[in-house]
Amino acid sequence: MTFSAFRSCVCGVGAALPARIVTNDELAETVNTSDEWIRQRTGIKQRYVAGEGETTSSLATAAADAAVRHADLNASDIDLIIVATSTPDYTFPAVATQVQANLGIVEGAAFDMQAVCTGFVYAVTAADNFLRAGSHRRALVIGAETFSRLLDWKDRTTCVLFGDGAGAIVLERRESDGALTSPGVIASRLRADGRHRSKLYVDGGPSTTMTVGHLRMEGREVFRHAVGMVTDVIQGCFADAGVTAEAIDWFVPHQANLRIIYASADKLGIPREKVVVTVDRHGNTSAASIPLALAAAVKDGRIKPGDLVMIEAMGGGFTWGAALIRW
């Protein structure tokens, strides 16, 4: 592939979770389910649920602040904020502008990106393009969700799956020799196919029902499509970078379902010990799941400078995508 003279390099990560943990046993008190049923089908043991005063923007702000501090920067050093979310505080303004204001930033650009669970991958790719083009120098890329506010808590097929939270990374434009061993975003692939809307969607919105609506999902159909779709874009990234699955140090997939995660890794030939898993304690946090997993793996010392990291996701729409990053 043709390499740019610049790359977008990760220089900080951050995470934020609501105070309240909801276990499977607690859910079983209100819906017809059990800890065993949920764990066997999803791998989920618990999830975090936002309480009063905890919003998508407040979680996003906390994660962003942690990422900026981890990067040893000041908020004023950031000139681009992209928030991936399907659960904004308001129809408008964008969550990103609220984060900008909360951090005291008065320069640069800020906007939201809506690609559901693939949102963070889309946002990383968008930020990478902005930075390499030279229009901006440092970007906060945030995935933040309060999916608990979209759930039908009487529907055990969906309410057990999702949780709330936010994760963030700081990307910085740096000169690069373009080598595979040099840090930064190396390759990305984004896809969408809007014909699959009915398989995963929210049955409300300002232009249709003038309500927020509830999440609806055809679980078996989503599972059936997921593995094939995500392996396609991952293999595309491998081809663009001229590497194989053996080169990967860490595979950080969207945390939707443990069976999907391992089925994808197995199909790609990525050993399970190289897979970062947080779905057991976070549930599916949609656009927040990948940055939350990245933050967890950086914090515990698994992801280190020089590691080759693959992120991937699939979400409603359908949308799907992957990105290969040298840490």
C-alpha cells in the first residue's frame, strides 16, 4: 500500500463507567431469565447502568479527560473531537460539543458520528483522515453510550445484553517513515449495507414517532451475519498492510457476544489468548465497547508500545469495519 508521510498515533486512553453494576441475578428478579441462561448464550456476567445525573455526555467527558491526562496533554491541545454514539443527550446539539465545552476547549471542530456499534471504528477512520490531511493535529475519539435508556426492560432477549459506558483515545498527527513497525493507524476498512435495517434497529425517532423508541433485534440473524462480515474487513486490512493474522499482538473486537468474538478469532486464525474480552463485565456498550476494552488492556499492561492491534465491529444498519493500529 502507499503510505502517508504522517500517521495518526495513539498517545492516550481513558474510560468511564456508571456507578451502578447490575448483575444477571438482579435482572432475573424482573424478567424471565437466569445467570446461567445469560452466561451460556452471551458470556455476560454483569453490566453498568447509568443512574440519575449520569448521561452520555458526562461519561464521554470523564473518559476524554482521562485520555488527555494519560497522554500528558492539556485539553487546549485538542483541536478535533469526534463522539461515536447512538444515545445522545439531545437530538441536538452533538455530544461532542458538550464534551468540548465541559473540557474548556474553545477552538477546533466537534461532531458526533452515528454508526451504532461500529461507530468507534468509523470515528477512528474519520479522525485519521482529518489528521493525515493536515487540517488538525490532535483528536479526541470517543465512544459513549447509555443504551439502558433505549431498552425494553421486559424483553429478556435484548435487555440482558447491553450496558452503559464511555471510552476514549487521543490521536496525534506525527511524521512517519511508513514502516509497518512504526506507530499509528496503518489501515482501515469501512462497510455498510442498509438492506438489513429490520434486523437491528430502534423503533422510534424524531422524524417518525417523535419518541426515543426501544431497541429491537433479530438475534439469530445478527449472529449469522456478524462473523462473515467482520472477517471480510479484517482480511482487507491485512491485505492493505501486507500482513497475516500471525502478526497480530492483540485482537480487540466489539464486545457484543462472547460466542461471536471467539468465532471471529477462530475463523481468522487468531489465538484466543490474543483476544481482549470485556463483555463479561461490561456487556455490549455499543460504540463504547472497543475503547473501553483498549483502556482496560492498556491499564493492565497487555497492550504496550510497539504492539500491533486490530479493532473491529459490526452494528445496526448493518455497518461494519476494522482498523489496524501499531501502538
